[in-house]
Amino acid sequence: MGRFFKQIVQSARTSSKGSVDDFLGCLNLNLGDIPSRGTDKWYELEGRTSKSNVQGQIRLKINLSTEQRPAETERWTAITAHQTILEKFVEYELQRHASKSYTWDGRLSSVADTILHQHALQNDITDAEEAVCNWLAYSKEHMHHPLDYAFLYKLLRSIDKLWAPTLLSKEYDDMLANSFCSFIDFCLGLLRKQRDLFPPANKAAYYRLEYLLICLDLIYSMKFFKKCCPFKKELHREIIDIIKKGTVDWYETVYALAEPQVQSEEEQVTSLVSLTNTLNTDMQRAVKYYHKLYQNIVKVDYFTITYKQLEKLIAEDVSRAMEEVNRNIKSHDAKDDDYSVGTSLFELYLALKELLSYKQYLSPNDAKNLALANFHVWFKYCVQRWLEIAQSKALKRIKKAVELDKISLVDSLVKHSTSAVDTSCCFAQIREFWQKLDWPDVTGSYAYVTRVTDDISKGATYYADVMHEKLKKHGYFTDDGQFDVTEQLCITINDIEHVRKSLKPLPQILGFSEIQHAMEKTHGSKSAKQCKESLHLVLKSADEDMCNKILTIVQRVGEKMKPDIKKFVFHLSWAPMSVPADDAICPLMEYLDNNLITLNNSLLRANFDRILEEIWNVVMIELREQVESNEGKEPVFYERLYDALEILIDFFYADEKGLSMDYIMSEECKLLLNYLKLNKTPTEELIELYYLERIAEQLHRENGEFGTLNVKCYYSQEREKLCIQVLSATNVIPLDSNGLSDPFVKVELCPKHVFSRHDVKQTKIIKKTLHPLFEEHFEFVVSSADCRHRGSCVLFTVMDHDIILTNDFAGEAYLPLNDIPGLSSEIPAGFEKLKTISLILSQPQASSGNDLFSILEGRISTDKAASELIKKRQQLIEKVQSQS
């Protein structure tokens, strides 16, 4: 090194200009310290003596090489020797490696590395030749002991980086090309068995597969490979072929493993279930793991290739097996207990359904014409038999559940018994069965859905019938003994209601609307409508049958309670008049309260409402009977019943916790309330209401078949007089034999108890006319308060004068007084400026038997005012009837 650094260690040197350079530092290196591969680093500068003041660093790049290059033949021998030495070192390192060979990182010991470098240096082996040697040695060992593909990838990268067209000899190019081909064939062989060698659950194996594909992709992209192996098939095609071969190999293996030893139908189907489930697992791995690798690295659609092969293979095997199964099903009767369709067929259907669901990962074109597309057709007969068996077993299970049911609560929080739970579970299993089938042909599923709906509906009505019969056997419908609300009764009603509710979600669960839409697309709106009506009719019929069974039991509760309610209502009606309604109704309320508390605690809300409705109906019937059987009683009698009915309405409404007010206030209840209210009203008020009704009829009358009367009327505040002018009449009905009449008008103020001091006045008689002109006015001295009194009116009665016989009745009209001119403000004196009032004439009709007239009729014997009004109106009605 002294010679090498002699220019550096000089203390001073004279330049061409005579100047002298300064000493900056020196460096002493030992040749033994220089690595065989050379060095490139920074060194600290040193002084010539310990007293020298030197600082700074110098970077030196030092390589060792021979001065003489070997001959070409010697180099080839040296390269071959170099490869052989490397192979021995690799074998040695693998023997020393304690774990699996592919976990070794490929690094040699420092001694081996030095030897190899010195050998390469002494024989002038280039970096490219050394890179090729490394690959040949390691790839050769890889055939016997799998190495880390990530390490092999690095070796390939080195070759790709260093290779140039004329850099290697032809022999060396051939060796490398053969090595690549061997490596490719070896890797493709591994890919053919990738499911066994590279399971995705093993992260290390999955990592190796990833770098294996990366290595293959790199080789096919290298310039050297394209130059030396121009006729090699492209990687994309090679991998597709090997995937197909590997998939077939794997399928044959798993098929052989799943094949049963005993060739029975059940064993064959079970083996197909196992095989299909294995395929589903493989598809799941393909989607989640393998496909991503192949697609991202080598641009191969692994999933599509694998899926289309496997679904075709499994379709051939399953279709062949199902042909035999369907032949057996057809040859056995549905009631043949010796032959049943096992659950393995259902499992096979579900497994195939899952396998077909993977088509979502295919492209639209690849998803067409799949062999499994219509796999459900193979199971048509199976589904029919499943449903037949399900119905038979369901009915047997329901019957057994009812027989074993002790009619006691499941627990304190549940208001039904075990039979209801078992029956609902039975229906749930049938529903779940259909949901899991998820029949692909929605239109074709109509027949099956109809069958499922019908089976469940029949099972539900059968349960209601059996429970009803069980109550009968326990004497519930007999009239013997005292009636008590029992737990058994309440639970039975609840059980039927619980099972009835299980029918409600069927339209949604079974997809009624989806079937309707599918039918509409396929067969038109008319067929879709018929389909919808048919399905809902089945449910509606079952629901009505069950409701009727519940109502039969509920009505029996009402019938059993009716004698007691009748007794309490009778005592309410005939209690002493001095006893108020609140006290008289107490026994009835206590009876109802005690029974309803028990019912409310034991019944479901829907059933409690049903019984509440029935009891309310019974109470209404008994109240109505008491009223109808005691017509003409004093108002205080009706007043107490009216108050009692209001108490009962509040009781059954219970601040929105009982029956709805809409149900309570039915037309029947409203009529009874109104009837009681009118009967408890004093006679004078009833008479006023009577005239209010007549006034209302007058105001709304449109038909003028009896003619019209024209009048004017006003009230004079100054004179306190009611002034009435009768002007004329038109189209009076003919009541004489000559086809005419001799009309005159009676003017009367009503009601009589308000205008008791005023007599009836009348106009003159106009002979032989149907359009008389009267033009007469009358005055009545009355107060404005009397005119404003409720029901105050003027009654105009048009009569036909008869000299020999009694006068005939032509018609009547009512003029209300509460809003005539002058009551609220002054008007000009006289009738001239008043508007004419045209009143349509009418004739009274016979009483309907349920109106004010009838109530007043009932008071003829006890009330003078009622007697006078009723007798007068009855005479008028009789006259009208006799005239007709």
C-alpha cells in the first residue's frame, strides 16, 4: 500500500508554479483486512506523528482482481466447477437447516460465501455468469427440496437485470433455458395439486403459492426466456390448462372418497351431500383466496374456470342419482309408511342451492346455460312428497300435543299451554322448510305455496276443533251446575288465538306478493289476481273458522253469565224509587268486576275484548228487555235506567282500557240511550221536542203534493204583538166531489203550554177553488220571550169546509217563531215590505212506535198535556186515513 499511497504520504510537493501543497493527512491499510468482495467505505485521515493536527475523512472503493484472464475453455470449466461448488454448499446448508427446506432464506455461511467469491474472482466469472450459476444450483436443488419462492424470485430478478443478448455463451444460454423449462414444468405440476400443497388456511403455503406464480410470471416476461424459448405456450394458456386438469383430478379424488360402500339410495344421497358441501367449501376458498392471486398475478380467471368445471361434473352425477330417486318416489304411495323421503335429499337440495349461488361471481355471459341452472326441477316430486309427509305428521303431532296437554300455563308470563306452543312450532318448521327451499321458479312455486298455506291452515283449524271438543268432554257446554270462569277455559281460548296468530305472517313469509308479480309478468293481471285471491281465501277461511270457534266458546260465556246478569238488571229496574242508580247498580257492577278481573288476568287481550263484547251485548239485551216490558212507567224509572246505562258505558270503556267507544256506542245503544233520555224527560219538554221535530221536517220538506201556503209574519216589539198575514194557497188537494175544495186556514200558536191563553183563529172560507186568495191578517198579544221559547211555532191547518159532514183536512205547515222579523230589530210597520214565506203543506203520518209521539202516547192516562196533544193528533191522522 506504500506504493499505492505514495502520493498521499508525501509531506509536500512543488507545483509547476513553485507553490507547495499542505499536508492534510495519511492512511495505512492492512491488505488482510480488505474483504474478498472488496469494500467501499469512509476512512479517518491520520497524522504522520502523534503531534500532527489532522482531521477529515476519505472514501475509498477497493476491489481485488487477478491480472491474467483465463482462457475461454478454462473459464467454462471454472464456471461448471463454480456451480458444482455452490450445489455442494447448498446441500450442506439444507442438511444443517433444522426446519422445512422452504423456510431457509438461501444464505450461505460467510466461509462458503468467501470461497465462492474468491473462486469467481480468480476465474474471472462475471456477475451475470455468477447469477446464472446461482439460479442453476438453487433451482436444481428445488426439484428435490422445495425452497423459498421469494428467494428464487430474487435470483430471477438478478438474471433479468444482468442478462444481455451476447453476455453468455450459447452453451450457457441452453443450460439456463432448459433450467427454466424444468422449473416451469415442476411448478405447473405443483399447481395441478395446489389444493393439497397450498391450502389457504396455511399462511406459509399460501405465501409460497403467491411467489410461485410471481416467479412464473417473471420468467415468461424475461427477454432471455422470450429469445431462447420462443415456441413455449404462453403462461396464461398453460395455467388455464393445468387448473382444468387439476380440478378434474381433485373432483375424481373427492368423489371416490365420498362414494358409499353400501349402494343404498340413502347412502348415495348422503355421499352426494358430502361431495357438494366439499365443492362449496372449495368455491368459497376460490372466491376468497385463490382467485385473487391468479387474477392479480397471472391475469387468469381462476374462479370461472374452476366453477364451470365443477358445477358441470356435479350436475351430471346428481341428475343421474335423482332420476333413480324420483322413480322410487313415483312407485310408492304417499301413505306408504315403509318409504319416506329422508332429510338427506333436503340437505342435497340446500347444498346444490348454495353451489348455484356462487354464480353471482361469474360474468353475465359465463352465468348463462349452467348445468345447475334448473337443478330444482330434479326435486319436484321430492317437494310434493315432503309436503304430504309434513301435513300427515303435523296432524298427528297436533293431536298428540292436545292429548298430553294438561291445559295449564307454560309459566307465569305466558297465557297459553304447551299444545299451542307445539302446534305453532310445527307450523314454524314447515315455514322454515319452505324458506330454506327458496324455490327458484317463483311462478312455479304457486302450487307449492298453495299447498303449504293449505296444510298450515288445515292444521290450525284442526287444532281449534280438537281443543273445542276437549272443552265439550269436560262439560263446558252443558247446563248443569254453577258456571265459574276457570283457568282451563281461559287457556283454551288463548291457545286457539295463539295458533290463529301464527297464520298472520304467512303471506310475507311465503312470498304471496312476489308470486303475484311473477304471475302477472308470465300470465297477465287476471291470473295474478286469481292467484292472490286464492291464496288469501285459504287463510281467510281458516281465520274465520278459528274465530268462529273462539266466538262459540265466548258466546257460551255470555250464555252462562246471562241468568245472573238478568237477575241483577231486574233488581236494578225494580229497586225502590228512592234508591239512586249508583246504589241500585252495585250488585251488577260487583258481579261484572269480579268475573272480568279473572278474565283479564287469564286471557290474551284479543280474547278478553271478545268476551267483553259478548258480556256487553248480554247487558244491552237485558236492559232493552226491561225497558220494552215496562212501557209507560214514570219518568223516574227511565231516569234510573238511563243513569245506570251511562255508568255501564264508562265501566266497559274503562278509560280506553276496555272496549272502544265506537263499539260501545252502537246504533242499538244510541237508540236505547235516546229512548231512555226521552222517557225520563218531562212532558212539556217532550212536547217542545215534538214541535222542534215538526219544524225541522218543515224546513227540509221538498215535496209539495198537498199544495203550498203563502204567509207573512213579524213581531212588533212596540206593541208586543205577533202579526200574521195569510195571503193565499196554491194547489190545494181537491176534497169535494166536484174536484175542488172550499178551503179555509186555521192559525194556532204552539206549544199549548206556552201559548195557553190564545185561541185558534181562522180565515174566511173560499168556495170552489184549489188556489184560494185569503189576504187576511191576525194579531196575537205575546211576549218576545214566548216567541223565542224552544219549539214555539205557528201551526197553519188548511181545511175543506163541509156543510153537512165534518170539515176535511187538506194539509198543515209549521212556521218557527224564533227568528221571525222584528224579534231582534224593528221593521217598517205593515206587511208590504216583508218577504212572502211559502210553506209546503203536509199531512201527518202514523207513529213508527219508537218516536216522541209514542212516548207521549204512553203518558195519555197520567198526563193531561200529553193526552190533549196525542188525542188531537190521532184524530187528525184518523181523518187523513178515512179521506184516503
